[in-house]
Amino acid sequence: MLLPYSFSSSISLQAIPQNIIKAQKILDLIYKNKYFTNAQLLYSKLKYLLNEKNFCIELIQSILQIDPRNLNAFTFYAILMIDMQDFAKAKEIINEAMISNLAQTREHGYFLISKVKCEFGVGDYDSANKTLIDVLKNFDKFISDDKNCEI
């Protein structure tokens, strides 16, 4: 699920599609089991769509306490920080993810794209360029292997 990097801060209840409301009701029941980290991450993405970013951050932090190697949670957390223009925190999250998952981070398309955006945000243009070249070299591989392009 590709997410835009910003949303309007005021979403009217009428503008929310019914399928999102139904998904939220279902996930409200499931996400409370703290060991269902995939459901929690999905719930966090839904809350992001509803512009509840602080809730997303808290939920992702709890996911990472239970599963400190969850690369999809790290990637989404970095995207949230980038969206909030907190590039220093995003860089910290990316570095932490790379320490615990170095091999996986090299093969995860969205993680690498988030890394590029973060490097660009902190003004590290050389690293951003190098990472982007690596992403483009492996683009076909990322597209053909869905698990490496999931957040």
C-alpha cells in the first residue's frame, strides 16, 4: 500500500469511504491483542489515513517493542516522521532498522525509498543519490517480489 506523504489535517466524517469505516470497526476488535503485530500495523496505516498520526506513532512503538526487527513497522515509522518533517528522527529510525536488519533493508524497496527521502531531507545529497541509484538498479527485483515492497 503506497501512502502519500501528507494529508489534509481536517477530514470530514462524510468524506471517509464506508469501506474505511468498516475496516476500522473490524480492526478495532483485532488490534488490541498486542501480539498480532500485522493487524496492529494495518490499523496504524488506517489511522494514518484518518490523520491520527500520534496514535500511529504510539502503536508502531508498541509493535517495535514486541517485534524489534519488524522492518515494515520501521519503514512506516520513518515515513510518518518524514511526513511530519522530523528528518532527524526519521534518520534515527532508519539507522536503527539498518542495525537490526541490514540484509533485509538492502532488499526492501519502500525502506530504501524512505531512506532516500530522509537523506534528502537532512541535506545528505550524496548519500541520497547513491541510495537512489541502488534502488533504480534493483527496481525490477523489488517490483517482482511483493514482500520487498510492503509497508
